[in-house]
Amino acid sequence: MKLKDELKSVIPQDLLNLVPSGFDIIGSRSGAVAIIEIPSELEDYKYEIAKAIIRNSRNVKAVLRRIGPRSGEFRLYNYEKLIGDLTEVIHVESGVRLMLDPTKVFFSPRDQYDRLDLASRVKDNEVIAYLFAGIAPYAFIILKHKPTVRIIYAVEINPEAIKYAEINVKLNKARGKVVPIEYDASAFCERMRDRFHRVIMTLPLGAHQYLHDAIGCVANGGVVNFYHTGPEENPFKDAEEIVMRHCSNANVDCRIINERVVREYAPRVYKVRVDFEVSKVRNNLKLN
């Protein structure tokens, strides 16, 4: 049953159209957390909305209200707990188990199909730098579908995310393949120049500030998976211009090989992925 239908007898008719049509569920049958955005006009009914979610989703043990955009050093959402205190769950996706607490780390179940798409593009024996990795969901999905990958370094500055990433290494038997590293992305790339077949940059707001670092640590002929946002009418334009500008400044040749709309990020704004290949003609470095 839709939330609006469930709440017809509780919320006045003139406010009923403001009830969100959907919400995110993070977790599994053993326990899950629901995350919903509730407009200020429904402030007096937020607990009734949470109760309706619990009634219709038996595995949901807690309901969180998302407030505002991601912010702070660790790029996290702010939440208001409406029901339940236990927010640590194990999320199951594409045969991968991911332990996390959404109040402490960032994770979006909406990126599931993008993770699968990116994993399908990884080649045998790749060495990968995964920046802004969080709990490292892309790494485990890649390993699940491309077990011949050589190694994935999951770089993240949030110590809580690194803790969960290390737990997830054990849950998914990925020791020696996925290596969580608590480190600044820029400093990591500076120390690991020209090392990687692929650099993954999943942060849609802010990854462009590190694009010169990513270009520096990808090897000749390597690929950068760059995430950004763009308006509905031309979602890739801004990302393409940023990529080409940074490539020009780095004095390397870049070729866009794939573009993908990941999902809606905000009204009439999309999260996008631009994959581009880097040719470092001056130093002509290649990984064996």
C-alpha cells in the first residue's frame, strides 16, 4: 500500500499530496533502516509517517528522516531518528554483503545498477584506485563480478567508513583483493603516480576538485570513472568540459569512452558518470 493511501485518515487532504511517494531501504530481511525526506509542512505528522512505513515494511526496524544535503568533512547526511535506535544493518546487493550504519557513513542503494555497469567494464588483472570509497561498495561488486581483478585500493578519510570497509572485507572474503586505506585522496594519488589501470571517483559533488590528482595517478592508457551532476537538458556538458580542461592542464590526451546517467540527483538534475581514457604521451608509462 502507498504511504498516501495509508495516511488518508491521518493527514488532511490539502497536505496529502506532500507525502513522499518513496523512500530508501538499507538492510535486508533480517533488519533494515528506512530513510525518508519529509517536508516541513508535514512536521506534525512525521511520526505517523514513520509508523506507516513500519506497518508496511516488516523488515524495517528504524526510520530516519533525512535533513538537508550532504555536508561536513566526511560528506554525510544529517538525520532525525523517528523510530528505532539500532541503525547498523547488513545490506545485501548483487550477492555482496555490506555492513554499515547510515548515520555514520554514506551509502546509496540507488546506485546499485551503476555499480553493476561499472563492474562489467573492468578488465582482468586491473589495479584500481577507488577514491572517496566510503564502505567500498563498488569494490566488492567489482570483485564479485570480476574476481580476476588484481587489487582495489579503497581510499577514504572517514575512520568509521574504513572500519566498516574492513568488516566488509571479511564478510565478502576479499582479503588481499580489496584494501581499505584511511588517507586523503589527493595525498594518496601524489604518492602513487602512474600506478593504476583505473581510478574511480564516485563523489558527484566535489570529485572535480581532485581530478588532476586522479589523472596523475592513472597509468598511460588507464581509465578514470568521473562522477558529476548535470541539468536535465544537457546532463554531460559540464562534466565533459571539466574533464577536458583538466586533461589539457595536465598536458595529457583524454578520450571519453562512455557516458551514463546514474540516477536523478535532485529535481531536474542528474548524477552522471563520464569514463575517459588517459594517454600520457610524454612519459609513456604502462603497467605490466
